[in-house]
Amino acid sequence: MEAWSCWMDDDSEGEAFCLKPKRLGCCNGPAIALSELNYEYHQAFGLCAFDGMNMDIERLSREDIGAVERLVGTKLSAVYLHL
């Protein structure tokens, strides 16, 4: 986790991330960007975020996500956080 946090710090430019490929110290495989790693939980790297709190729903329906995607003109990735 410490190495990942340092990589995030190195990759950031202001409020954005470059997501430049980097060779991992643990193996001799190809260089990989942070967004290409396999995470235990769904992650998203994007240019903006929509937040909804206390929406009293378990998950957004595919239709709801599709409606927002059409509104903003791009594909979205829903990331859920339960507090």
C-alpha cells in the first residue's frame, strides 16, 4: 500500500493523474499504469465525479446509469461506498 501511495503521488499533476505506465518493482513484466492493475474492489480513475448521499437505494439501475451517461455524453463507472 505504501508503494502504491507513492506511485499515486508521483503520477499526479495538480488534481489529475497522468496514468503513465510504470514498471513494478515486484516483477519483470511489462510496464503498467495504475488504472490497469487488478484491484480487489472496483476502482475508477476519471476526470470528474458525481456524488449521491443517503439515496435510500442499494444500487443505481443500468437504466439510471444510462440516462446519466446520455446526459453527460460519456460512459460512467459507478463506484459504491457504504459508510
